[in-house]
Amino acid sequence: MDVAIVGVGLHPFGRFAGVSGIEMGAVAIRRALADAGVEWRDIQFAFGGSYEVDNPDAVVALMGLTGIPFTDVYNGCATAASALTLAANAIRLGDHDLGIAVGMDKHLPGAFSADPRQYACPSWYGELGHFVTTKFFGMKINKYMHDHGISQSTLAKVAAKNYRNGARNPNAFRRKPLSEEEILGSPVLNYPLTQYMFCSPDEGAAAVVLCRAEDARRYSDTPVYLRASTVRTRRLGAFEVHSPWLPIEETVGPTVDASRAAFEMAGIGPEDVDVIQLQDTDAGAEVIHLAENGFCADGDQEALVADGALEIDGSRPVNTDGGLIANGEPIGASGLRQVHEVVRQLRGQGDDRQVPGAPKVGYTQLYGAPGTAGVSILSV
Amino acid sequence: MVRTPVAEGIFTWPAEEPQLIGSRCTACGIVTFPTQESCPRCAATGMTDQVLARRGRLWAWTTQNFPPPSPPYAGPTGDAFEPYGVGYVELPDEVKVETRLTDADPEALTAGMEMELVVVPFRTDDEGNEVMTFAFRPVG
């Protein structure tokens, strides 16, 4: 059974004093319902993702107590991908015809923190300062640049592109363009990454209405089909965040596994994709993920970025809404924000950040602690 | 001042030439750090302690230029914070260990350079003890 997306909705990403995560979730749901032209009472099931909100299903108090099965999901940075995958599977299995996936979060400022023992790491690992995700991203891109000849100015160009795209996106957190010089001149947090190359945890919500593909035209003149949705975790030998040790043997990361599985499921390849959303926790992550998802060979990013290939009007438009760098990362909502942008682009509703040439296939990828990745492929 | 290790059982201490303490799987031979009770590769439960090589090569590295979120970080913050290097050192035929580096200057660090284990002061605890940690420094 194929699955279609017939409604998307977003609560803007940023900082919203006095607005709870649940309230943002309700806003996103109402916008997605309006987009699909359905009512809350039509929704037969829901999956809700969040890190900070213990019970995303409490949003029914604001939406209506209709008694539907509503399952809460938390799966690290792949939370939204997991909610989307589970919602799609509920339709594929024939359990339901129409449902919703929603993500919401409201983080404090600053780098994420937790008890390392919750991640199967020893206490001393945190005591020494190793339990911080940003330094993993610093190490990964520093090694990648050394191995594949990527320059720090390429990282600055990627970040500048995402701020520029964010300036065209009314829902983005950071809407001020920053020059390469400003980005390179901001304080180094984890060499070679500077402050303005990183995204920030923030607040926001996103929702997606899904239905059986054969019913899609009932709700939308421009349905978008979910061709694949996958989640994978790290295998032994992958270079992953929060690892006190790594084996001598090396293998690819979970993004590569999730990406290959998704392309196989969709029956298409990276060359067929017209608009791309990648996890840009930092500018280096976008560079690495471009290759890990099959959109170029390792090292080709240097020339691709210099040639403007990742720009909205380039050959491989990446993070057209500004990505995580401009939108921040409310963990539960981040992946559904990516789907929201791809759906808008495929419908031709990208406004002044519309990818030219009527894009037909879109792609989203999430990655994060403790070594989890999610990919989705969508098409008109 | 009393010197105390940041945790028991992760490096030999006191010792003239301290070594990290890891595990080797008696079934498949994989080496882990620190010790663990079952094998992450073959899931066997027969792990034996193994002291690890004191020298290896820098595999990946960065610098930590801001104090990590506390807790869990327990080291110096505010004006007392000093940036430090962090990386993975590959111990030949054993394991790559994540470690502090004695150098925080990007000009002084290169992937592939030879490194050796040292034990260095990390912080002073509430009882006035000097808490010691393992770290790696460039050789030569």
C-alpha cells in the first residue's frame, strides 16, 4: 500500500517565551489539517515525537478528545523520521486510512547535555568533558577535510548559503545573512568549526497528514508520495558521537545505510533527486552528508560548493529553507520541518526560495546521537 | 596534595609508565576501552583485561574551546577554563581511544603523528585532591 502526504503545517522555529511545546504542536497540527482540508475528527491515528515534552499525545487536550490511538516517539535526532516511518507503516499495514505525524520541542539554549550513563558511557567520560556532541562534529569534519581536501572556506560558504536561504524563509530562526568573513571570524568552538557554522537547539513544531495513496486526490490536487522512509543505527566500526573507543576496523555510518535502503525502497538513485534536505548540525556535517547520501564522491564538495551547486538554483539544491543552521534544531520537529519544505518545493509553493524547473523528487536526511540516521524520499 | 585518578580501573596508577586498561574478547579478539563485560562484535561474555600500548598515532582530532555543559563536565569553568585538544589515538592492532590531548594548538596537531600516554592533573576536587586523567602528548 503506497502512502501520500496531503497536508503539511509548521509552527515557526526560534524562541517563543511563554508558548509551550504542546501549544506549538497544536498550531502545526491545525495548519497541516487546514492544508489537507480535513478536520481533527477525521484523523484516525497519530504519532508524536519530542525530546523535551514527555507526552506529545497531551496535544489532544487542545485538539479534541477523539479517543484515537496516539503513540509518542523519541529516537534521538531521528525522532521525526521515526514518527514519519511509523505513521506511514500504520497506513501500509492497512490499519488506518488517514493519520498525522507531529513533532514538537522546546530546548534551553546551549549545547545538548545529558547523563552519559544514559548513553552507555561511563561517568568519567562526562566528568572529563567528552560528553559533548559538538567536538564529535569537529573531529569528524577535521579528519574528513584532511582525508579529502576540503577547505575551511568551503565550510563558511555552506553556512553562508544556509543563512541566505533562511533569510528567504519567514519560518526560520535566523533570518540575517552572514558573510563568509563573519562566519570564519566568529569564535572557534571546536576546530575547524566556528560558532556561526553550528546550528542551535531551539523551539518549534511541524506536522504532516498522511493517507492511502489511492485516496490522495480526495484531499489534495498536488499529493506528494512517500516513496521511502528508513531509520538505521550505527554498526561496529562507524565513527560515531559519544564513543569512548572505536575498533581498528572501520565501516560506513548509519546515514549511508539508511540512504542505500531508502533508494532501494524507492527504486531510484541520487541522480533522480531534485531538492535535498540534509542534517547540517554544522556546516561540515552538510559537506560530509552530501557524499554519505550518494550525491557526490568524497572530496567533490570543494568544487561543487565553489560552483554554487548547492544553491537554490544549483544542480543539487541543499537546505533550501536554511536547514538546521538557519532554523535551529527542535529535535522532535526537525525532520518534519525538512519534509514540510520538500513538500512545499514539490508542489511549487516554495515562494521566493522555489527551486526552478518544477522539481519532482525530494530527499530528507537526519543524523544524530548516539549514531542514528533517518532518510525519506518523496515525489510528486 | 593527594593525587587521585578520575576513575578506578581505567589506567594503571601510580605507575612509572602508566597504561590504559581495556578488555580483549577471548572469542573474537576485539579490544575495547574501557573494560566491558560482553563483546560488542560477537556478543560473547568472556572478556579479559588487557593493558594497552602506550604509544599510537593520532587518528582524528579537534579542540574544545568552550567549557562543556556541566554536569556532567566537572572540570574548570569560567576564567579558569583552558581550551584543550581532544582526539582518537589509534593503538596499533588494539583500539582507537578517545582522549584529551596535551596540546590545544591546531598548528601543533596533525593526523598520523605519533602520540604517547601521560597522566596529567585535570581538576582539584572538593577535598583538595588533585584529580588525574590520562591524556596523550605528541612524541618528540
